[in-house]
Amino acid sequence: MLQQTQVATVIPYYRRFLRAFPDVASLARAPLERVLELWSGLGYYRRARHLHQAAQSIVDRLRGRFPRQYADARSLPGIGDYSARAVLSIAFHQPYTVLDGNVARVVARLRAHRGNLHQGPFRRTVEAVLEQLLSRRSPGDFNQAMMELGQTVCLSRAPRCPLCPLKKWCRAAALGKPESYPAPRPRRATELRYLAAGILRRGARVALVRGLDEGLMSDLWNFPSAFGATRQAALAHLAEKLDSLARGRIKVGMPVGGLGHGITYRAIQVDLYSVQIAGRLTNGSWRWVELEDFHHSAVSQLARKIAATIPQPS
């Protein structure tokens, strides 16, 4: 959950998740839909799918226990080098270093080393320094201390140098410019996209489909939507999509609102349209959801934002 997500955001999700799945067996048994419901709002939903698959693999192949060998840990879905090292060092006291953005910032300032984590030479230098510093007696404590130091004291902006236990060894602090290290990561340019979303409503229920568009949110329920380079292109794409889903019994009506939304590097302008369908929805791609049930359904954050714009029936 902490991958690319701040601690303060994660904590309530983490607590709810552990209440629902107190052990790996209960998570492995759970339907994916339930896992996604509890993850909804955190984003990067591939993490939830991998966590669910990893739990099933641990139960099926490893007798319900997380492996203690690096290669076995890496064989689990969603467990990369960082996660394997973190778990093995913290849970099993094995001498692995852990490198994330917070740790890299601490090391870069200690050594006044320029660059960023996306540059190979910078990464290799930081990893070598960590290997030198790692406590073989308490590797998990060392790794957590470095992460915590970067999270709470050695901040990217306005570092709290007077409170830092490493200040007297820090070259960047001695130079009087700790914020210059490490170099900022080049940012991907924001891409403006248009999304047309259809609102098909019957009383207090709305019709949703799996996925958003272009492969996004494939496991979550969304209002039927389509991207386009322009508003007109998005609307035309939505009409085609609805036509295929409803077998030609669809009519896209007038605009009924709009909102803005962000997904990674995409700045999305969402335009909402009323939708009418003649007859019943027999295609299994559709699902009717009560508006008041959105808070505990496996729907996307965008779908929740759209639902919030829809007035409740009188």
C-alpha cells in the first residue's frame, strides 16, 4: 500500500484491510471483488490484484508462510526487489539493504551526491554506500530508521536539519544547501485527455461496466466511458462503445455535467451525458448499483466522483 502512496493516506485503508483479512489465508480465500472494494480509492489497483495472487500462491505453494529465501520471495506476484528486501530484512533479520526515495535522499545528502534514482550511476553509488552502512546485527531496524528519517526529518523541502541525528556527518548540511540533493526527477509532461461518460439511471440505481477505457481500471466498475483527443472524439467513441454493449438499442442524450480528474500523468476533462436504452440490459457486461452503495462497492474513485454529482431521487 505504501508504494507510491503517502503514509497518512494508507493508514485507514491498512486498518480496514487487516480487519477484513487478518491473515494470509483469509485474504487468499476472499473474492477479488471484495479485495478491490477495500482498496478502492488508493489507486494503482494492480497492487491489490498482485497482493491477492501472492496470498493465494503462499497458501497453495508455501504452506501459508512467506518464504525466507530471496529467490522464492521474488517468485510471488507483485514482489519485486524492493519488497523482497524489505520483508526479508524487517521480518526475518536478513542483511538486505532497502532503497526507496526517502533512503536515497538521506544518502545523497550525507555524501553530497548529485543525481536521482532514475540514473544508473547514482543508484549504484547509493546502494554501495548503504552496503557499507548496513547493520548486520539489526538490518530491519537500520532500514526502517533510514526510511523514517527521510519521511519525517530529511524532507525533500525544508529539511529539519537541527533535529537530524546524522547532521554532523552530512556533507550537504555542511555546504549549507541540503535541498540541492538529490537532483529532482524529470517529470513527465501532463497530458490533457477528454473522457465522455454515460449516465444510465433507473431510480436510485445506475448502470456500470467493468473497466474505464484504454485498459485502465480493468477490474473496477465504472460508468461506461471513452477517451478521445477532443470532446467530439470522446463522445463519438462513447457512442460506439455503448452501441456494442447494448446491441444497437442505445441513445446518448444531452450533456448533464462535467468534472476534472487526474490519473498519473493524465489531466482528464470528464463530460457526462445522459443515456437511454430501449428495453432491458441483458448483456453480462452491465451491473446495476445503488447510488447509496458506492462507498462499499468495487467502483473506481472516478465513478464515486461522478456519482456524487447525481442527485438522489426525491
